[in-house]
Amino acid sequence: MFTCALACEEKRPPAPVATQPVVGVEGSSCFSAPCNADLVCTRVSRRCARPGDPELVAEQEADRARERMFLHESGVAPSDHAEQPAAPPPPAAPSAEAGAVRIVRVSTQGTGAWVVAACRPDERLVSGGCTLDEPNRVMTLPSYPTSDSATDTIGARWTCGRREWTGPLKIEAYALCQRL
């Protein structure tokens, strides 16, 4: 019996060597580890990919389409660049409406996790805010102004949520826009 035990021991294959999973490279999961510097984490499949990856291109196109919709709802002509509002024209002579405040409200209507309420190029963003219409959800919602200029808010917008977040939320952004 002792001999059989020794003979059986010898015929077993060697134990596999434990290897560390590869992280940060193209195609690897970025759910719990960051991607290398030249790669981006995709929002849906949560994998590291090059900037031209079809999934990333589709995400960017969807973001641009959603932003054009937000600008349209804000009463602003969409700009060629999806990230920034159109460059403001030089200030014109004050009109009879100068100083009037327009309240802009834009909603995701439960289709995304970020929204913007934009002022026109002849308006200055005075203030803004966000509401989350999710009765059973408690969360911190990013809410901040975005502008092309570091010194003025002409043609700026109020941003709520994050583009990187996945899953639909019912968020409403509002902006107080003052006519120049």
C-alpha cells in the first residue's frame, strides 16, 4: 500500500505556476485597474483600448449627438466642436433687452448620466444647478460651470453629471443666462 501511494505521487503533473494577470494593456480589463497612458477605458465593455477603437468612436459619436440635442434644447446653435460652445462674438451695443435673464432647463429624460444647459453667445452664464429625479437614489451629483474663457462666462454652460458614468439617470440641468 505504501508503494502504491509513492507511485501515484510521481505520476501527477507538476502544479501550475501562479502568474499575475496582465493589466493596463490593450484588451485587458480596466474594471479595477487603470489602463496604460496611451490607452482609454471603454465605458461599456470596461476594457483598455486605443483611441480609434470602434467602441470608443461609437461612444464619442453618441456623446456628440447627445450634446447637439442639449444645445438645441437650450436654444443654442450647435458648434462644430462637441466639447466647447461656439466662440462668442465681440460684445455688441446694448439692446433694449440687455440685462434680461433667460432660464434654460435641459433634461436627460432618463437616457444618460450627464446633461448641459447652455447660454447663447450673446448671454453670460450667471448661475446654474442640477436636480436628480431618482426618488430611490442618493448620490453626489457633479454640478459645475464650463466655459472657453478662464475670465468670463459668455456663451458658457452649466454641466451636471459625468460623461464617463454608465447607466441612465433622470438629471435636469438649469442655467441662468443674462443678455449682454
